[in-house]
Amino acid sequence: MKVGLLNQFWSDVRFGVRGFRDNRAFAFAAITSLTLGIGANTAVFSLINTLVFRPLQVHAPQQLVRIASLETNGTLMPLPSPVLKQLRSDALLKGVCGLTAGDAPVDFRSRSLVVPSLSVTGDCFQTLGVRPALGRLLTPSDDQFDGPKVAVVGYAFWKDRLGGDRNVVGGTIKISGVPFQIVGVTEPRFDGLLWGFPMSVSAPISQRTSKSAQDPSGRFYWAETIARLRDGVAAQTLEAHLKTNWRRVLNASLPDSIKGANRREIVSMPPVVTSGATPIDYYFREHFQMALFVLLGISMLVLLVACMNVANLLLARGFERQREIGIRLAMGAERWRIVRQLAAESIVLLAAGLASAFLLALWSARALANFFVSSYNRPD
């Protein structure tokens, strides 16, 4: 029975394809309308999903929050390194990840590249729940100012730039001219913590700090801070908790070299706790989020027009086929048989439109992403 129905379905499909081949203008117009309507919406929504909604590829991203000081202009300011130590002992948090990012020259086996580089605290990967694909990841014992210099490389970087060589673990890679031993490769799903900034190489933040006027020892740093909430704790609860002694904590964390009006300004900044479920973004959302939603609205109108156009085309084709359908009914064809034939033709039309829309969406999404990324110069 099932085989017979399947054979009938394929017979209807072949009949529909022959009909479209005989009426190529109709088929071209209908498929083009579906391609433009569905493809444009898919491309724009895919980009919005990646930019705005796609979570970090880590364990339970909904538990992550970003902690910062709020400047008067609404900008989120990184935290001083001593504050991270205070947060690690907070009863409302499971873990803390501090990081800084920038492009860095990398040398490996006589190859020189400039790649996105992360400097992270030793408990960063543990807080995020990231696992190694090879070797191990950084630990708090690695995050020592005078400790052995070790680094972790991202899976995509290892696969694409290092040839997927499993022997890289234990090898040496130079970051900004300083040799680090590679101890591991991150799992494939983890692609970094910043939007548009894929993780290529990571090293302990204490070993990547440099001496400055603020801190001649080179042990003080500012870091973006991502923390993991304990079960049942809300971001608002943590923010209210931090406000109780934030000013005192900030004042105690700043080196003596920061003083006067600059110190008073930093200390007066209140804490802010925002969702850390999505990648940190310094540029794209602010500049392109509204434009993308407007573009999505326009593409939805295009889809509506495309659907109306296809509906009109099918209606016109139906009027043209009235005589054909009348003759078939007069010759004893069952109504269900004709309905099934028309449904098969619609499926063929939709399948062709979806296939073309997928290719258009794939190409246009990449083109849009390249356009947005090329408009942004990452800070060094």
C-alpha cells in the first residue's frame, strides 16, 4: 500500500515537472519570487541571530553575567584586577573569568601570523565550562606572574592554521615575540568570547601584562569580567549586593599612582550587571543592530509581496487550467486525484524555491557579515 502511494506521488511529481517545463515563464517567476522572499529573510535573520541572540558556545550560558563599572556616558568600564579577587570569594558566584583582547603577532614553526589573542585569568575556562579537545586548558596555577609561560589555541585556529597537527601540544609558540608552550586545544564548539573576534590563542593574563606608570611592577591590569551565577541567583540580586560596598572595594583596588580627580571619578562609578549569555561586543550591536532590524522589516515586506505574487500566479494558472481539469473530471478522474496532483505541483515549486533561497541566503549572509566585519577595525 505504502509503495503504491509512493509511486503515485512520484508520478504526480514528474507530471508537475513536465508541466513547469512547458510553462517556463510561470515557473521562473514563481521560483524567483520565493527565492527573493525566503532567501532575504533567512539571510537577515541569520545575521541578527548571530549578532544579537546567539549565545556563547559554553556550558549553561544563561548563568553568565558581565560585571563592570558604569561610566557617565553609559560605557561599561573593565574592572581592576584586585576586584576580580574579591568577586571570587563572593557567595553569589560560582566562578569569575577576566580577559583582555587584541591582535598579536604569533610565530609558530617559522610561520608568522597576526591573529586575535586573548589574555585570560587562570579560572576563565573552568568558569565557562569549556573542555579541551587536546591536552589541557589553563588553570589558576598557570596564572602566575613569574610562572612557566603556557598557552592554549582555539580549535578552528589549530585546524585551519596549524594543520590539525596533534603534536602541537608541547610545542612552542611565540606571542608578541615571547615563547609560550602550547598545553592544549579548546573544544570545537567554543569560538571565543567576543563577537567578530574568534579565539586563536590564549595565555594567562598575569603573564601578558606589562609595566606602566600606574603599576611599575606589571602585576596590575584592567579586565573585562564574566562571572557565573550560583543556581537561583538573579543578575538584579547580584547588582544590588555589589552596590553595598562597591565604592570601598574599588578604592582599595586602585594603585596609589591613580589619584586626584581621576581616582574620584573611577570610584564613583556604580556597578552594573548585565547578561553574559551572548558574546561581548564593542561595536557591532551599537552601530548595526537598529539597521539590521529595519532591514529585517523590509525583507518581511519583500516576503509578503513575494507570497502575494506567487498566489496571483497560481490563481492565474488555475484559471488557465480550468478547461483541462474539467475534461479530466468529465473523463472520470476523482477529485482527490486532481487535488493530489495540484498539491504535488505545489511541493515541487516550493522545493525549488527553498533550494534557491538557501543558496541565496548562504551567499548574502556571508556578504553581509563580511561587510560588517570589514567596517570594524579591531583595537590592538
